[in-house]
Amino acid sequence: MDHSDPLERATQPRKRGETWTDEQFRAARESDLEERRVDVRSSVIAALSCLLLAALLTSGKIVEIAERQELGDARDRQLAIAERLDRVANFFSLNRPYDLILDIRGTGEDAGERIDDLSALAASTTTLPPTTRAPTTTATPGSTSSTSTTTTTTPVIRTVTDARPLTVYVAGDSQAEYLGQAITTEHPQWALDVEVADRISTSLARPDYFNWPAELAAVMGDRSPEAVVLFIGANDHQDMAAADGSRLVEGTPEWQAEWTARLELTLDLLAGEDRHVFWVTQPPMRDGELNEGVTLINALAAPVVAARPHVSAIDIWDVFGGDAGYVERLTTTDGDTIDARIDDGVHLTRAAASEVADLVFYEMAAVWDFDE
């Protein structure tokens, strides 16, 4: 037996009682540790083959990534390449595993993923919904009949109990994830039934990628939550496509009018019997261009929200720096200092989201009576 050959040693057993000399062990070890050389060309071909196979297996995801890019020539080129790759993968059935995973998860079946037209939704609602809860006027405590003043209050809808929890729907882009988690867990003594729908990279600007008005209309009709919390707008600082297909450049008067109309449509679709909506404003951003974008979004949203009695604004602009600018850390209501944002300078940390959740709870307590 040739003990210097590793394969020979592995495939042929040693004879009973056979022993190796130190030289045989040394030769075997040197053979096992001997450097194997592969030429660069073969390595590159192998690596590219692996990358191509991976791309074909996940071609659907590549198309999705291309679709979410901002409108423009670069997106059109990326999408064209991604769709060609997806067609090749479909021809060889290589995208079936990815499609199967999507089917199991139910991805692609929601209204926001299937419908990209806003016109039918716009026709189904009015500009301003009827007020479902009429304000009541009460005298200011301690006033006399001759000098009385009045304040307008909104009556509480109902008492929330363990037997009848408040149904809450938290929706928006990736910012909504931590906020939804905080609303779910921060007040365990409150009877809440919370559903969180956070969709990465979504906005009102791009119904072709994800149509929030269509999704929200479907959810209201299907599950009819009592409270809706919306945290969306960080991805809206981009060009939009008008109904006629023309391109609306971000920030122009035409763009502002279209975005305002989309927010009006979204909030009007949420109007319902004994339902209240909480619109969370955008915080300051570290990136200057993005900060200008969310500042405009907040300015456009303010009068739209104020005009709708079924909507309350959760203004977090000042909490996270306000006009003084973006801050990395903030002091909580308990006096603790926490990180306000994650490394990207956009998303709130989990601890900061809890601070926003407290503001939402404060407003909720004015609309519902929580039996704590």
C-alpha cells in the first residue's frame, strides 16, 4: 500500500496490526497539506457561473429591486435587464423555487401589489368625508352665565376592555416597523389588537410599485380597524407619473398638487364609522436633500390633515430636533438619553419609536376610554 497517497489511504483499510513509521506519517501529512493551485481563469469562470445561477434563481427579487428605483432612464435600463433575466429564468423554470416561497408567504396577492391605478379609487370617495363624530360644546368649568366661554371637545367613541380590545392597524414604509412593535408592546395594560403592515421603500409617489390607497381601501373593507396609524413619506421625495403618463418633477407646483391629491384620497378612503386615523409626521433627516424633501411633505400634509376631523397629526418634528436640525440623541420624557436614529440617519431606533408610540397613545386616550 502506498501510504503517501491520501486517496489510497482513505479507500483501502490498513492490514490488521500494520503500523506506520514516522516517515510514512510525515509523508502523508505533507501530502494532505500540500497547496493546490487553480488557475485564475477557472476561478473567475466558476465565480461568474455561481453568480449567474444565483441571479436566475432570484430573478423575481431582482425585478422587484429594479421596480422600486426612482423614475428615470437609469431605472428603465435596470428594469429592462432584470425583466430579460427573469424571462430566461422562467424559460428554464429556475425561478420556480422563489415563486413558490412568494406563494407560501402570500406575496403579490395584496391589493397594493395588484392595483396601480388611482382613478377608480378617486371616483369612489368624496374630497371630504362626513364627520362621523359630531363635536360637543361644553361650558368652561368655573365660568358664570354672564362671562361664560365654551370649548369644543370630541366625545369618546367607546370604552376599550379586554373583552372588546381596540383594533389598530399600523401602516407605512420601513419606519412603521419599529413604531408598530412599540404600539404592540409598550402598554400591555391596554387592550389592543394590533396589526403592523410595514412595506419597505413604499410611498404615495409610486403606486406602480405599491399602491397604498388601494391596499388601505381593501383593509378597511375586509378588517375595518378602529384606529389607523400611518407613518409614511420618507420615500416620497422623488418624481411621480401623472395619470396621463407624464412625469412630474419633485417639488414643482404640479408635483405638489398631485401628491396632495393622493394624500387626500388616502385619508378619505380611511374615513369610517367610529374610526380614527393618526398621521405621524416626518422627523428631520441627516441628509440635506432628504431633509428638504420631508420638510415639504410635512408642509403639504398639514392642511390636509387639519381639514379632516377623523384624522389627528402626531407631530414628531420638534421631538427629533425640529428647525434646529437633525439630532443623533434625544432625552426621553423619563430623563434618559437614547440614540434617536440608526446609522443611516433616517430610521428611528426602537427606543425612539417608543417615544413616538407614547405620543400616539396620548392621542388615542382622547378618542377612546381605556379601562386600565
